[in-house]
Amino acid sequence: MSKKRALILDDLNRLKSVYDAKLSPDGSRAIYVLHGMNCETESYYSHLHMIELETGETNQWTYGAQKDYSPRWSPTGRSLAFLSTRSGKPQIYLVSSNGGEARRLTDCQQGASTIEWSPDGRYILFSTKSSEQEIRKDTTELKPLVVENLQYKSDASGFLKDMYSQVMMVEVETGNVTQLTSGPYHHSVGCWLPDQKSIVFTANRSQNPGLSLHSDVFIYEVETSLLTNVTNGRGYFSTVSASPDGTYLALIGNEREYQSATVNKIWLYHLQNQTFTCLTSEWDVEIGDVMVGDVHSWRTNPGVLWTSDSEGFYFLMSDQGNVGVYYGNIHGEMYPSLLEDLHVYSLSIHPEQHKAVIGISKPSHPGDLYMLNLMTGELAQVTNVNQDLVEEVEFVTSEAFYTRAKDGLQLQSWIMKPPHDKESDQYPLILEIHGGPHMMYGNTFMYEFQLLAAKGYAILFSNPRGGRGYGQAFVDAVRGDYGGMDYEDLMVVVDEAIERYPFIDTNRLGVTGGSYGGFMTNWIVGQTNRFKAAVTQRCISNWTSFYGVSDIGYYFTEWEVKADIYEDIDKLWHHSPLRLVSNVETPLLILHSEKDYRCPIEQAEQLFIALKRKEKDVKFVRFPEANHELSRSGPPVLRKHRLNHIIEWFERYM
């Protein structure tokens, strides 16, 4: 058997992701999305594939350079609706479940998203963006952008231009579209109630959404247009599903007790009694998938998936670096169906047969679909989309370890060794710091880590305080203390790794991270000279300006740093890495996207100019036509440029 080779940069072109698998109503088939890169056009594609679960026979259903995604079975299983960009903006298409030519169902100027079949299969709910004022002039005309709202831009959508997401309903047979919501608010499709007389959606319809910053659940009666707010500003709820018997709504969300650091919980709303129950109030866990990764960025949140008896449901839960499948019931009992050292990133269940099709990723495996017996936990792999790459390339796994922070808090971390290592070898080490900060590193595949390991680096990644998956106190512990104990956590983790693993060359340490990880990289090089090279990505350097330039700056700064520019600007400056540039001796590479509205590029510009003015060793790389998501879903050619710049910087100094 020939020896496998190490990963190279161009292997990114070959990497595929499978996600959003949906079981057919009879449980015999599953439709799923296969996502990859087109090497010739340097763009992404996604196609639909159908698998016969008994035989394993798989057929590709859609072709071309477009993106086909979000497949949804009709209630009878005779049809499939999906979204496609084949005609430009995403539109809804309909195809027979036996195959054939797809029929376009919508023609929305701004495209369609988030589709939900009605229980009788006659209608489909979806959302689209529309302007409160009809635009009659040529949209190519050069004109100023008039801004009156506090929230006028978004990293995902750019400048909003008075465009609002509205819930629509299309009749499947005729294609007639009815607009169900209106007003200067963003509405998200929730679900139909089983009697089909009402729909459920989420929105912030307060007088000033930019100040209230909550998300409510609304019930809308289709015939009468009667609108009922069932949460009334009590918190932030983003996912909702109805029990099959119409008794309950299941919600995922929180009451924002700790602002952006509040863990998500499962809630039940009794539709007749109009009462709320939090089923996981005494369970200190994070509901949902909060794993950081750079392969499955297009995955969707499955929410709460009800069983047919309306007594139980399945959902994803993040815990200790893993994402698993849990079963719960209306009495508040919760049991694991699958909780191992892995990342479940996609989930679809059959409500009667207690089986599921799930997407699983591991540190050394990019990801595939599996059938899961929800009663026994038995797994059977049903796809192998990266087989050629897995057979050819040696992917390395990670080893978990724990250490204690200075105040006794337990910290979980992982180490990865380069492939083809020798016991006598020593390797330079790169500390990777995740963003958020309220996200989670863990047992999932990270292409960036694998590539750096293939270049001969040991990779250290950790969840310092502020990360999710370790309980409410842990996730809240960073607020108001950015650069304090979180910095100490990372230094303790580095010290522990050096003590545990003799293969680490202590004279060749590097550090990198993005977003919050970019902030922390900046902070680290202003505090210590122990690192030989650093790469800061989509970073924060100055909280005083971040407050007004980020799409989330004004409230994120107040929530996370616990200060604002009016009453405590000294605290904002105290936590700003820009304050520490005179201390920086570590060569620093700054990577930033031109259209990053989450951490705008002026954060990188300020840092670069300050360091250059002090004659420090610094380099600045700007990425055009990319936003905050460059490393995960940015233009393929720029993703490769980014990785190449990181590799070259560390090779130069380490």
C-alpha cells in the first residue's frame, strides 16, 4: 500500500460538503445537497442528489454551474421544492419526486428563501425582500444612499437600502403569490400550524428595532390577517416548529439575561392556554450547533423536530467540543441519541420510524451523511463524497487535553501533529483562536488546520472562557474583561501544551485568529514577545471606533465590553489593542476584507498605520469583494490567496 501524501493548497478545489439531507415522507429515500468548487470559474456550485436508502443507489438530480439547495418534500412525497440560482436570483422550483424537468414557481425581483410546504401541499411559504417604497427608476442610476435607520447595513447583505424581508405564500398549482407581512421590519418564515389556518413567523416589529434588539414569535391568521405576538419582547427567538397535533409551538431562544452571551434553550408555548414553559431551564447546555468550521458554512439549523405522537422531539446540542443529537419530550426529559467526539452538522428525522439522516464531520474526516437509528444509536454511512481525497491524503486527527485556568476554570484544548511525524522531531506551533467569542472549537474538520499541519506545524486550538458549550457561567465570563482572563487562559493553554508535548519547539511559536480571534491576536502581541510571528484576520483593534462603524458595533460593544462612547470611553480604549502598539515586537500580518461590515477594514487600517508609524514589522493584505466570511465562504480564489499568505508569513519567520 502506497504512502499517503500531505495536503496541498489546491486540494481545497476538490473538497466537497454534503448537507441539508431530507428524508422522504415514506422514509425510503433522502434528497441532499452536494456543495463544491468549480475550478474553471473559481466559483461555488451546489447540486441535488437522491439516495435510495435500502440499496444505497445514488443519482444526481441537478447539474450546471448554479446553486440548487434547500430541497423540501411535499407532504405526500410526490413533489420536491427547492431553491435555485439557475435564472439569476434564487427562485423556488418544483420537480416531481420521480425526476424530470423542474418548473419555476416564483419570479421575485430580490429572490426567494426559506421555503415551507403547507400541510395539504397546496401552498409554500417563503420569504423575499421588498422595499417599502416602490422603485420606478432605473436601478443603475447613480444616486445617494439616504440613511435614517440605526441598522442600515449588514455584513451578509451589505447596505440594506430600505429593503425588508417579508413572508409570502405561493399557490403551487397556479403560481399566484400572496404577501402576508408588511412594514419596515424583517420577518423570518417559521412554520404552518397543522390546521393550516395560521402561520408562524419571527420578527422584531417594535417601534425602533435597532434599539430593542429582540426577536418575537408571531401567529398570523391567513384569512383574517389577525396578528398575535406570543413572546412580547421577552427575548430572542429564532427557530419555531409546531407539534403535529397543533397543541404546542417549540421555540429555540433565550430571554437575553446575559445579552449576547446567553445560552439558547428549548421553550414550549401551549397554543390554547397561551402559557410558556422552558424545558431546559435547569440544564446548563447550549441548544443548537455552535461549532466553528471552514467546510460546512452553508449548513442550516434544523431546530426542534417533532415526532408524530406530539410527545417528543429531536434536536442538536453543543457540549464540550462536540455537537450531538438529543431526544426530548414535553415533560422536560432529555436523552442523548448520539453524543460522541464528533460534529453532527445536519439532521433530518422520520417522525414515525425514529430514524434520521445526519451529517457527521470529524477532525480527520471532512464529512458525510449517515443513517442513524435514533433508538439504538446505530450508524451506517451512506455517502463517501471525498473518498478520492481521503484515500490519497493523510489527514491528521487531534488529541484533546484539559488544563486549569489561573482561577480554577477548566479549559478544553486540542493538539494536532504534522503528518508523517517522527518521534524525535520538534515542530513549530501555531495557536489558533476562534471568533465570536461565543462560538466553539471542537471535533470537526478544519481545512486550515490540516493545511498548516501538512506544512509541518503543530496546531493548538482551545476554547477559552467566552466560548459556548461549557455552560452559562463560562460563556458569560469574558464580558467586560476582553484581554483579561481570556488572555490568561490562552497563555496557560500554551504553557500546558509545551509541558505535555515535547515535540513542540518552544523557540518557534506562532499565533493567529479571526474576528474576536483577531482582536486577541492583536492583544497578545501587545502583551508578550513569546510568539515569533502572528497573523491577525478580520480583527478589532479600536473599540472606540468599532462602536460606530460595525453593523453590530453599538450594541455589541455595550454588551461585550460593557462600555459605550458616551460615559466610559476610557474603558473602551483600555481594551483596545491599538493602545499597545508601542509594545509590539512580533512580526504581524494583517488580513482583512474590503466589504467586511462586521469588523470594518478601518480597524485593520488603524492598526497598520500605527504599527508602520512606529516602524514595526507589519504587512497588510486587503481582499476585494469579500466580507467577514472570507475564510469560510468567500470567493474561492481569495480563500486560497488568504491561506497562501498565512503559510508564507509563518514560513518566513518560523
